[in-house]
Amino acid sequence: MARQTTPYGSWTSPITPQVVTAGGRSFSMVRFDGDRILWSEGRPEEKGRQVICTSESGDQIRELIPEEASASSRVHEYGSGAYVANNGRVFYVEESDQRIYRSTRTSQGKIESTPITPEPDRPAGVRYADMDVSPDGAWIYAVRETHGESGEPVNDLVRIPADGSAPPKRVAGGHDFYSFPRVSPDGRTLAFTTWDHPQMPWDGTELWLAEITDDGIEEVTRVAGGPEESVFQPQWHEDGTLYFVSDRTDWWNVYRRVDGKVEPVTAVDAEIGTPQWVFGLSHYAFLSKDRMACIVVRNGLDHLAIVDLTKPDAQTGHVMTEIPFPYTYYGRGGTIVSDGKSRLAFVVASSTEAPAVAVFDVPDALGTHARLPESIHILRNSGGPEIDSEFLSRAVPIEFPTTGDRTAHALYYPPASRDHKGPDNERPPLIVKSHGGPTAYSTSELSYAAQFWSSRGFALVDVNYGGSTGYGRPYRERLKGTWGIVDVDDCIAAAKYLEAEGKVDGKRMAIRGGSAGGFTTLCALVFHDVFAAGASHYGVAELEALARDTHKFEARYMDGLIGPYPERKDLYYERSPVHFVDRLSCPVILLQGSEDKVVPPSQAEAMVEAMKSKGLPHAYVVFEGERHGFRQAANIHRALEAEYLFYAKVFGFQPADDFAPLEELRM
């Protein structure tokens, strides 16, 4: 059927707000226990419950924790790293009380779950994450976070009897943060990483080795890292060699320690690593003693590669063969694991394929077989809605010039529809999306939230502005001291680049973002005059409040992004859009939770008053009972509808959808 010529923005689409929130299951923490593959599965239909699952004969999915349990850690507030498996046993952190439980299945098929850490004095006052089991199965090593009545939580490393016969014993302490406790194959050495305020783990971490004793550890030695070197994922080879990831060459690459000296394993201008926002991430895995698999991030896309550890190469460190699968995403942070033989397990996705848990049996000889999608076996898909692929826009990595004669990056989504095309004399409106974090990055997995816009005839560009990860350390450090400047400049540069390329209508460009992305959005709208409209979802508008009241992990984060507080209080004032709302000159829609304590409604209300006084079209939509970040499906639906109707009014197109009128709009 021929496509109908329809004005951009007015296209009918099967991707409704309901489809956006019905995206199905999410996956993380894929693991092997012998030949068995496990993963953590988030289920929105069960109020976000995190379930540890495995695939058994006939691809039957079986849960490994009790039906009332949820495996989720709150260490650093972001958590993850909430379970470990060993010889049929699963040790997991229970979300409700943050204790570690041991879960086993009886011969009758019943799940038995027993706590192995004591009940804390304060509810969820002692939390655990990032566990590893000793080779003999007798001990668990874990990160512990203890919350007292006042002051910062205390983080340390503990050793716990796997049978729960004794309380946890601290084996390392004194640093602000710990991660990756990993026991050597002979059970005699512990590797772990640390960092201290004001560093974030992507700024500077240290890798330590310590001899394990009956009483804990001794002979602690720093082997890598420092204030300007980010170390990630220490992992032991079966022969006892310690491998790890470092960005000492400005790119996260794999290294190993041999005879007390560190030598490179890979040497590519790409990322084999990721920021430690959460625990339990894995960017490489040993297939055998001679081969290693890794996830390589290049230009915003993930690639799977196999490294021959026996063949040094002057260009790449060791001979590396990329597998040209049709996937561009291997799980948040790029998680990959192996059975140590020939099988790999990971989460796979692309901009047109929803995430799924998959296994790949790597052939001895990498040839045409590795090119076939059939060589990937899907164990579990997301269960989301099926949408005709012609309605799905493929993410296109783009590079564009930005301020300072530099280059910035983004993922571009052109309009896509099976049923519609735009008029020849018209260019589509553009939405510039600013991701949160801000030290994060936009990934290429299927996002129905992005496809909601592109399938209606919008172009969308998801900007990985300076400060984003995935493009090397210098790119990541562009945001040092410049949050609210570099990120804004790059979003503006992306819009101007697409206009100059003739891909979008330069008079109908909008910018949107939430939380930290909302801060970038509000800065772009207040301090610049480029966009014709904007949408702030619970956007940060006042930086001092954020600096004064946040959790330990991010307590000194803005020291690097803005400057030390309160010493540079002047910068916090100058960068806060809420103080300069009189400069606003275009229509804005603000979407706000009434119970938001991070960005209180008063900040949005100040902007509303300024727009009223200047006679600017605007809309202010308040969701009762919502906090920072919308969680209720009905509110997410209405937020999308309201933003779409707002753009329709400002940009002058007829909405195709029969959404309830935007009564909050003031023209």
C-alpha cells in the first residue's frame, strides 16, 4: 500500500502512550552457574519486582527465589549486583530488608530461602551488594553499606559464612567506597577496587590485592589506579592471572598483571568499560584459557569481539575479531559472561529490537557461521508489544561540529512510518533529547519513548554531549566544571547541524529532558534563543538545593561538574535557570510531581509566573502524589499526551491522536 502524504507530526501511529509503558520485562545481571544461565528480570506488572530466573530443558523459565521475594540492592541507592550463584545455590539481597538470603530448591521442587545475615537495628540499615563466593563455596565476600542515625553511611568489605553460622566480618575499611571484591581461583588472594570523595568511580579508582587469612586480609598492595585513572572489573583468569580494565591511555582497555608487572591485553580507541553507576557490570569474559570475549563501545554502539590471548598484535594488543551480529546493544553497561568453555550469555537489542537474554556458542574458527543471527539462541524476550518494523526508526550515529573546534556525538532517529510520508516541501520538526546523568550516555536499544515521536513524523536526536561516556576519557572530562555550558552547547550544535543538513525544520525545533537532562533543557531555553519550544520533566532548576541534600554516592559529584560547594556558591547561582527566568523567550511545558523533594514544585512555579508576566504560551502539568520521576503508568501516559498536544499547538500541526485536550495550556 502506498504511503499517504501527511504533514509531519500528524501521522497516525500504533505506538501509543500505553505501548510506551507496556515495554515488558527488563534484564540485567546475566550469570553462569556451571552450565546453567541465570539473569535478573524486572517485571513492571509486578510493581517492578526483580526476579532471578533460569532457563531449563525445553526453554522453560524457572524462578529461583520465592514468589514474594525481590532481589534488589540499595547500596549507593542505585544498587544492582544483588545476587551471586554457586553450585545450585543463589545468594541474593532481599529488597525489603536488604539482608542476604540463601535460596535453594528441594528435590520436591520447593524453593527454600534462609537469611544468612543478621537483622539490622534499623530497617534496611545494613545493605549488601556485589558478592563473590570463595572457590570452596564456604565464604561470601560483599560490599556492605551501614546507615546510622546521622552522618554518611559507612562502606566496607565483609566476609560472610555461606551457611549463615556467624555474622559478617569486616575485612577491609577506611575508604569511602568499595566495589568488585573478587577471590582468586586458589582462594588465597582478594582483589577489590576503592575510591574516595570527591572522586567518582569514572574519575579515579584504585585496584588492590590482599592475602586472605583466617582473620581477614593482610599484605594489602595497590597494583593500579589513582586519582586520574579509572579501574574497572578486576577478574581472575583460571591460571591465576589478574585481569582488569583501565583508562590509563584515555580509553578503557583490558590489562593483566604478570610477574608483578602490568601489560596491555587490548589497545583500541574504543571503550571496553563503563562508568560504575551500579554494581556487577562485566565488559569481558574468558571463553577458555586462550580466548576472551569483550563488549567494545564505539560511536555510541556496542560490538561483540573475540580476543586471541595467544596472539599479540601491534595495533590492538592481541588479535581481535569483531562478530558482525545485527545487535548494537548488549545490556546497560555492556554485560557479558561465559561458562569458561565456548558459550557466552548477554542481553541483546538494537534500536528496532527489544532486549532479550541470549546465548551464543562461539565456534572454534570464527567464519561465516558467526555472521548468522541463527547462531544466537534467545532464552527470554522482553514480552513487550509487537510493532511492525516499518514504524520503527533506526538509530544513526552522527558526529557534528561544536564549540571550541571540537566534535560531539548523538544518535539520530529520522521519522519512520509504514503509512505516512511528509510533503516534499516540508521538513520535519526536531526534538533534541538531553539524557540524564549527566555522566551517562544514550544507548541504542529499542526505546518506545523515542519511537513514539519518530513514528508521528518528528525527527529526534538523542545527544551524547561532552561529558557522556563511550567516547574516551577526554570527552568524558569535557563536562568538568562546565555542566550547564558544554552539554547545552552540544545540544544546540546538534540541532543546528541537522538544520544545516536539510533534515529538519529550523523554525520548529524543541528540546526536552528530565532531571539532569531537564537542567540542560532549562539552561538551553533560559540562556539561549535557539529552540522554538521546550519540555522540562521534573528538571533540575536550582543547583544549591541539589548540592545540600543528596545521597553519599553523589555527595561530591558536583564538585567536578560545577565546583566545590559552598566555596563556589557563585557558580551554583549563575548556572541555575530558576534565577534567570526573565530571559525565557519561547513556549515551555513543565511536567512536575507534586511531592518532588529533589526539584520542588516552587522551581517550576517560578518559571510559570515569569511566562505569565511575559505573555508566553506555556503549560504547567502537575501530577498529584508523584515524586522525582514519574512512576505511575497513567501519569506517564498523560505526560506524553500533554507534550505532544503542546508541540502541535506551538508548531501548528493537527494532532492525529484523539487525546484529551490540554486544558493547562495558556496561549
